[in-house]
Amino acid sequence: LLPLCEGKKTFILIEGVLFFLGRDDTTRLFHLFSRLQKKNDFVGSVSFQPSLEKQRVFSRLIDFVEVNLEKNQQFNYQTVADEFYTSAEAYRLIEHQDTISLAARYSPDITLAEEEILNEHMYLLQKC
């Protein structure tokens, strides 16, 4: 990947991945990003927060994933707290949004039942 990034601005988007990784793998992934990127490059990351684990909609997601796994395959999900992004080495958090607040901003006439939404959080980080 390094030759592809050489001399170019980069934006790395990681969406739909961290849920399936463990904390150590996530940390290693962000260290890899740091080695690939230059100052002022960006990472966009989407993840679920730990508070979502208490909601029924999250339990339904876990049930769905487990039912659709191949037999004997182990599944350990990950939720990611804000602190991971605010303390990410070599990056600073530029922006943080979530599905529910964005829906309220861009579709204020539509009422969402929060307990029925898998509220994803979106983070924009800039390399220091």
C-alpha cells in the first residue's frame, strides 16, 4: 500500500469492519494507517458505541450474525467508545456524528424510534 500512498493525499474509510475485529486488531490497524499516511491526511471510521449493546435492536443484530455464521465459526463483536478516537495516537478527532442526530438535522419531519435504530457513530480523524 505504501507505494500507492506515496506523494498523495489519502482518505481511509473504515466502515463495517471494526464490529468484527478485536481491540488489539483495531489498534494495529490504526497504527498501520499512521505509517501509511502523512500529516493532514484523514481517516473516516464508523462504529457502534458500547451503550448500544443494551438495546434490543443490537441483540437482534447479534442474533442475525450468529445465525448466518458458518458452523463452528466463533463471533466476537466489538463496540468502540469515543475515547478510542479522542486518544488515537497520531490523530486528532475533527468531527463526530451519529445516525440519529444526522437524521434529525437532514430529515426533521421524520421521527425515528431510537430503540429501533442501530445508531452508528461516524468519526473523522486527521493525522497530526
